[in-house]
Amino acid sequence: MIPVSWYLIFSAVLFAIGLTGVLTRRNVLIIFMCVELMMNAVNLTLVAFARSFGTVHFAGDAFVIFVVTVAAAEAAVGLAIIVSLARQQESIDADQIDLLKE
Amino acid sequence: MFEAINSIIWSLQSVAFAEPKTDTGLETIKSIIWLIPTLPLAAAFLNGFIALTFLRSKPKSELTATQRGLRYLTSTIGILAIAAALLVSLIVLFFLIGQDKEHKLIQVENIYTWIPSGDFNIKVGFNVDPLTSMMTVVVTTISLLVHIFSTGYMREESGYHRFYTYLPFFTFSMLGLILVNNFLLLYVFWEAVGLSSYLLIGYWFSKKYDWGRLLPSDASKKAFIVNRVGDFGFGLGIMWIFVVMLNHAEGAAKGFDRLNYQNVFQVFEEGSKTGAIDHNTITIIAILLFMGAMGKSAQMPLQVWLPDAMAGPTPVSALIHAATMVTAGVYMVGRVNPIFSLSPEAMTFVAVIGILTAFFGSTVGTTQKDIKAVMAYSTVSQLGYMFFALGVLGWVAAFFHLMTHAFFKGLLFLGCGSIIHSNEETIHEALHKMHLVVKDHNLAEEIEHAIHHDVDPQDMDNMGQLIKKMPLTGWSMVVGAAALAGVPFTAGFWSKDEILGQAFAHGQYPIYIVGLFAALLTAFYSFRMIFSVFFSGDYRLPKAMNRAVARAGGVNAVEFVAQGRKTKPNQVEVIAKESTKNMTFPLVFLGFMSIAAGYVGLPRSIFGGLSVFDSFLEATFEPAFAQVAPKETSAWLTVILLILSGAIALTGVAIAYYMYHQNRDVAPYRARRIAGPLYTISKNKWYFDEAYDLLLVKSGLLFERSLWLFDRYVIDGAVNGTGWVTRQSANYLRKVQTGFVGNYALYITIGLVGVIGLFYLINGI
Amino acid sequence: MALEQLVFLVFALLAIVTSLGLVIFKDPVHCALSLVFAFANIAGVYILLGAEFIAAIQVLVYSGAILVLFLFVMMLLQVRPGPSLNRLRFFQSGFGPVLGVAFLVEVVLVVLTSGFVLNGGNITKPNNTQAAKMQAGVEYSVSVNVIQAAGPLTIQGKADGIQPNTVGHTAALGKELYSTYLFPFEVASIILLIAAIGAIVIARRSLVSDEEEDHPKRRGISLGSVPAQGSLQAFEVERQTSQSQRRKEAKKRTVILKK
């Protein structure tokens, strides 16, 4: 018997690690991977909550499926953006691109 | 929403895969009702797509062959869609006729939950009963005929396809208004018909001169704004109904539609019986709802928009501003009869407004020069008849008159359209030839300007003796005018007499007498129009053009036309010609209906079971009849009343003949001498527009001026001050924006951690 | 400690350690491989939750598809380390871990003080009484988790008398997805389609790419090396040079600042 809190704390740890990665790393690719990790942590809580609220409904599980779908779509578009970024700016370093300012 | 769409998907699947049902009748009818409004909507979308993608608003002469084909495709699509809707409506009508009294209500419920929100649930559905069914048939019939007529009337228009986008859209809105089963949707479609009316009145929005009438662009705005006044009350009424439903429908199941007709009627009936709902509340709700009807159906004092709405193309006037949309108010009161019948005070109010309007419209109609203005005031007056019929509890009589009126007034308007079209073509042709003959450019310009300004194709003074040139138009309009006047054995005779008979039966003698007097005036003005347009004197349009040309210093306008047609100048009377078949066919058909439609609702006390209309529509008004049982005059009294109203109508016709058949130029002076100031009042439409201008517009401007000063110094000061502060602070704050994504992530994280931390600081761990 | 909990801890610790690797490793390829491990371990945790289908998805989509895509992109792009223009870099690198830990502490506090722990909030496992409560024709039911169903590792299964279910998590979830969530499900497929199109459009090479310009054939055809004024080509070239110039200037600026 595993208490829900274990799952929640576990996913909190994963989320915090991902968050730290987003803040500290400079490579856009790695930042992106950290975001994927954070998303996974959230998925985990969704399933854990779904189980703790009963077994008849699958709202949490279904939600995870949609999150995974969107994550896949996001990965495709995001990587495409990174590729075109690398081509145009000759860099994928988050600290060398300040186009948002313009 | 997901649930709703899911349910649609499932229902589609179940339709596709379901086994054929055994009780085909009702289920089949239920499954085809949605086609009635959807077909015109589809046509509107398709035409709009074609118009926007391929045609835009190029003049006809600049279009390629393909584009011309597409142009005619739009009208064909419109006509076919409406014809199909008419077919479906007829199927539903005959199905309903075949049902016995208890089963005359078909409810197609819960097609789709539009707003599922706690206590506020709106479910889209259809409510089909005899009244609905009768209205859909009338609307689709008139709409079909108008669609056909317009292929001729709008032939040369550069906005032909635009017209054929709006017209099916209007038909869709009107059918939606009739078919829906709940108050909020009723309001939605109520506004949708208003919108399409606005678009169609302003069809010639770029017109700069309209012979002293209000310009289409202004008229459309006026119609919309005046309707706002009524709709304000209508909206309040619906909100109040919702509040009452919230308080009195306890224990309602989840998803209970508090604005569904049947639910509302049930609660109101029970609430009124037990005294749970205050009687005054019901009265106020009924009067608020009636305010909407006053706006939409042009009842006093909100009638001012309808005559100006004639700025739209004439087929539009026929369809929207005579036969269908303006009767939406009557329909609404009939539909909500279970609430109205609970409050005798509200019914009295309806009756008084109705009779005042009927009287007003008929007096103004007697003196107008513009043929469409006569018809417009006639419509106002006839709508007044319908409302006082409702007010004296002659429910069925009102709708009988609504139906016959739709036919004969549609006919009269289309007939006007035919005449105006012929006049416009004559003017157009004269101008065309003039440009070929007159070489001097400046003079040609001046002549054209003079003709455009001085020769009004709608002015009855420019017509006369048209019966010889336009026999089909002429004789069908004579039939229509006879029906309007109530000449014996036409449709209008039976329906108007039933209204007056109901007033008599319910003991409303003052209303009966005023109604009879209005009927006299109605007969007079309708035949005044007929005699001056078709029979008296000679055809005046060439003379008017000659006068205009002479003033501009040119030569004889008639000669231009004559040259164009290779005839001699002294044979110019052939220049007015009958309209093409696509325009005369609807006229003849409606002429037939203007007589035949009366024979479905013959007076019951004489003809008994022959009066199918009464027995058919009774199911709808069951709740009203439960309050006050229907009354009828006895057979002998009915005969006397029939003879009386027939005599009144014939008297009116005789007066018109006496005054207008021979000496129509003298008639206005004679009338002024007899009636004195009354003539002036009638001619100026009782000064309604002037009074509104003084009361609302002028004083409004004064108030607005003071607001402007406030706006200038206080509001503008505050706004500019805000801008200044923002600008100054932004100078410093913009440095925060570095453009690096990481920094933004940092800010977000600090904020996130900070907010959760703050929560703990305040609440403790 | 029950064996189930032990297994959970092993998976969790492995996942945490490998995801720390993602943050710490220098080489992006190492980071990605480390993340693959983390994802695999999270999949293990899903199995403990009785969500086999999601575990499979996790392995297939995340470790399989998405990360392979990442590795491909890494292969395409060569990362040249350059100076940072970000003046807050120090804060980000130094303060970032602190923020991460602070966030973790706060969330753990939320978890510990919320009703989940106080109510004992255990993961509910389906049993026969619950199944009986469900509507007639019991189709929905989460399978007992794989470990229990597998037999030898079962700890409570036999005591509760749970039979391995005939309908598993995958079937039940599938049923749900195709009924209650039918519409969102269809929308999700449209999202994927749009994303695929979008990715192609975004990543497509511009009309004139470097390789094409270098292509000998093309060079032979083109008249002179300078593109015509006002052409798209000229615009591209101009934009690229101006951008690289700007970057070089910026680099110089930072160098001066550092001095």
C-alpha cells in the first residue's frame, strides 16, 4: 500500500528538478527537455489523484493521454522552431538570443 | 459543450445505423422539421460564399459570362431552397391537420443544449403546433414568390447576389423565430429578423437622393433604433419570466429549461391558479413582452420606422415589411397566449393600442402621394386590426387576418414593385436615348440630374391609365385592393369581418365602431390608389419627364424613348409596358390566393364545420380559451354584421370612385376643403416624426452638449493623465524587459514561489 | 516496509538521480540519455499505479519518439559555446537551484498539510464490493496492478481474494476515451495533424539556402555573385549579414564590459 503523498512528493521533486534545469541551463534543447520532465511530473500527479478518488472514472488517465498528445505536438513544433532558430541565428544558446525585446 | 457535441455525434450514428422504426409518422415528421429553417440558411451561406468569392459588387455589364451564370445561380439556389422549405412545411401542415386535437403539438426537444449553466439551461428545440405550422407555410409561400419576383425586379442590380444572400437569411431567421421552443431563442431570432430587415432596408446604402424621402442608410438605422426601444421591453419581459421561473419552479430537475415555452406556461398557469404568482407581475410581464411586439409590428407610438423602411427594394417591403416580419409581434402574442390570457388588463392594453394604430394608419393612408407610403400606412393599420383582434380575445380571427393580409398585402406591394420597375425602366431608357441624342455634355448632365430629381417613379401623380398597359399587374392589384378594402367575397372581407364580429361578440362596441370607421377609410384609400394609378386620366410619367427636361433646357424626353423604339413621338403611350412573366406570375398567384384564402375560415356560426381554419388553430389557443371561452355572434347577427361591413367597404369604394375616377387633380383641394385641418394632420402623419424630433432628438442634443463638456475636461483629463503616468513609469520599467527567455522564467518562478510563500506567511503552516 | 513500497522507492530514487543528471551533465547527448532513464523509471511508477497503458505510452512516446527526435536534432545542430549576453546569468545559475528547492519545500508542505495525508488518502484499489456497486454489466474496473496479477510477488491479493480481472486498464481507458471523451479525442488528432504541418512549415529551408548557393550548377547559371537589388535573395542575404554583424558587435560590447 503506497500512500498518495509519496507519489505527490515524488512528482514534486521531479518538477523542482525540471524547474531548476530550466533556470540554470543555457542550451535551448536542454531547457526543452527539462520542460518535458516537468510535464511528466504533472502527469504523474494526475494519475495518482485519479486513483485516489476512485477507480470507476478515468478522467485523470484520459487527461494524461491528452497531455501526452499535446506534448508530442509541442515537441514537434518546438524542435522545428529550434532548428529554424539555429539556422537563422547560428546559435541555440538562450543567452545569445534576445529577439523578444524587439 | 463536449457532452452536447458528443450527443450529436452519437445521435448521428444512431440515425445512420438505427433499424427502421415502425411508427414512421410522428418520428419522420420530427426528423424533418429542422430542414425548414436550415435549407434557407444553407442557401444564404452558399450565396454569400459565391458573392464574396467570385462576384463582389461589380455592375452587371462588367461581369464575364461565367460570373453572370453564377449571379443567376444565386437566385436559383435561393428559390430552390425556399421551395424545398415550403414543401417540408406543407408536409408538416398536412400531418398536423390529420392529427386529432390532443396530438396537434409536436415537440422536438433537446436537439442541443446551448447554455448548460446551473439554473440557466437553454436547450434548442422546436415547438410545432397548428399556429407554427400555419405561419411557416405562409412565410415560405410569400418568400418563394418574392424570390421569384425579384429575379425580374432586381435584374439590373449590381448587388443581385448580395440581395439573394440576405433574402434567404431573412427567411431563415423568420422561420427560426416561428419554430423555436424557448424564449431566449425567440429573442435571438427576433433580433436576427431585425438584422436582416436592417440589411435589406439599407440595401441601396449608397443612395444620395430619394425624392425627399429618408435615405435607405438612414431609414435602416431608424428602423433598427426604434426597434431597440421595443426590444428593450421585450428583453426585460423575458428576464422577468426567468426570475419568476427561478422562484416558482422549485424541485426542478437538473438541466430544467426555465425558458422553454411549455415549462413557462405550465408554471404560470399553476402559479396564477394558486395565487403564487402575483397578478400584477403577470400583467407587467405581458405588457413588457407586448412592447417588443409594438416595436417589431409598428404599433403606436413606435410605428414611425415602418413607412421609412419602404426605402428598401419593393420586394423586400412586400416580404418583410408587409407579409411576414412585421407580423412577428402578432405571432409572439399568439404564441404567449397562455400568459397574456391570464391578464385581462394586458389584453385591454393590446386592444387599445391596436385600435389606435388601426385608426391612425387608415387616416394617414388617405392622403399620401407616394404609392409605397400608402401601402406602408395601410400595413400599420392592418397590423392594428390584428392586435385589437387579439385584445378582444379573437385569437383565431387575428391569425386568420394575418394569413389573408400576408397574401393580399404581399400582392399589393409586389404590384407596386411591378409599376415602379416599369417606371424606372422607362426613365432609364429615356436617359439612355437622351445621351445618344444630346451631344452637349453639360446639357446632358443637367437633363439627367433634372429627371433624377424631379421624376419620382413612386409618385402616384406620375401614374394613371396603367390598366391598359399593364393588365395583369392592374387586375391582380384590383383584386388585392378589393381584399384590403373588404369588398364582399374576397379573403379580406371574411377575415376583417371575423375580427369585427369578435369585437362585437365580446361586447367591445366602441372598438367595433372605430374599427368599422377605419374599414371605411381603408376601402377609400385602397381604391383611391387603384383609381389614380390604373383608371383615371392619362399616363403622366412622360409629361413629368418633359417638364423636368424643359426646366433643364433640353428637348422632349418622350422623343428619346420614341426614337429608341422606332415609333413616332405621338405614339408615346406604349412606353409603359407590362412586366416580365417572372414578375407577373407571383402577382396572379397571389391574386388567386387573395380570394381563395378567405374560404378556409368562413364564419362558423353560419357555415359550421366548413370553417376548417378555426378548428385547426383552436388547439394552440386551448390555454386562452380555458380562461375565457370563445364567443361567437349568432347566425343572424353574423349575417347582419357581414352585410354592414360589406356595405361600408362598398361605400368607401364608391367615395373613392366619385373623387378620384375623373377629377383626381381637384380631389386633394376638395378633400382639404371638406376636412380642413384634419387633412393637414393626416398628410403630415399626425406629426409623429416632428414630435419625436423635438422631444427626443433636440433635447437629447442639449443634454449631450453638457456631457461633451464633462467628457472634454474631466474624462479626457483623466485619460491623458493616465497616459502620461504610464509613459513616465514605462521609461524605467521597460528595462526589465531584457528579451532573454531565461529571465522571464526567473521572474515567473520568483512570483510562483513568492505567492505560495505569502500564503504560508498569512495562514501559517 | 512492504515490498510494493520498496519497489516504488527504487524506481523513484532512480528517476530522481537520472533526472538530476539531466540538469548536471554538460554534453546534451548525455543529458538526453539520462532523461531516457528517468522516463523509463517513471513508467515503472505508472505500473505501480495500475496504469499499464500510460506506462506503455510513456515508454513509446517519451523515451521512444520524443527523445529520439531530440537526439536527431542534436545531431543536426552543432553547438558552439559563446559568451553569454544575459546580465542576469549569474542570478539564474546561482539562484535557480535555490528557487527550485524553495518550491519543492513549499509543495511538500502543501502535500503534507492537505487532506490527502490526514485522511490517510491511500490509493484505492478495486475490490469485489466496489465492483458490485458498479452498474450492471461490470465492464469498468482497473486491473489489479501487474505485480499482484503476476502472482509470486502478491502480498495482499490473496488475502482480499482478488481475481485477476478480465478487463484491464487499457480496455477500460479505451472505452472511456471513445465514449465520454470522444470529442476531445478527435480534437487531439487534429492538433497532431496541425502540429505536423506546422513543424514542416517552420523547419522548411528558406528559398535560397547555403548549400544551394554553393551548388556548382547553380553557380554556373547565376549571373554574378551579387543578387539583384530588391530580390528576395538579396533581402535574405542582407538580413543574414546584418544579423551576424549585429551579433558580432554585441559580442564585442560584452567583451569590453568584461574588461
